[in-house]
Amino acid sequence: MEVNRIIQEIDAQIAKLQQARELLSGAAAKVSKGRGRPKGSKNAKSATPRTRKISPEGRKRIAEAMKRRWAERRKQTAKASTAAK
């Protein structure tokens, strides 16, 4: 009788291990589907890329800032060349 009980316990353990294996193999299959965003995702980019537009005022501000930057650079270059002589 003792042998039958041991066999029943072993069978129960085998059934538990098989269930655990199925769960793990199912989870592994879900993870290894592929790389990247899944098809049909709501976060996918649209087909036409949006272009950024800058206002004329913004373009003017950037142009003036660049002119000031290059003027400052010319001053520093002029000072360096006069100091070297």
C-alpha cells in the first residue's frame, strides 16, 4: 500500500511540473515573437512625416542671433591676431 501512495505522489508531482513547463514555454513563445512595435499598434508613425514650420519672426530672430554670434567670433579672432603680433 505504501508503494501505491508513493506512486500517486510522484504522478501528482509530474503533473504539477508539466503544468509549470507549459506555462513557461507559453510565456517564452510570447516573448520571442519578434523585435519592434507590434503590427497595428496605436503608436505607429503616420505614413507622411510632418514637417516643422518656423514663422518669419522666428526665422528673423535666428538670423540675427547668428549674425551676432559670428560678429563676436570675428572680434575674438581679430584680438587674437593682434595679440600674436
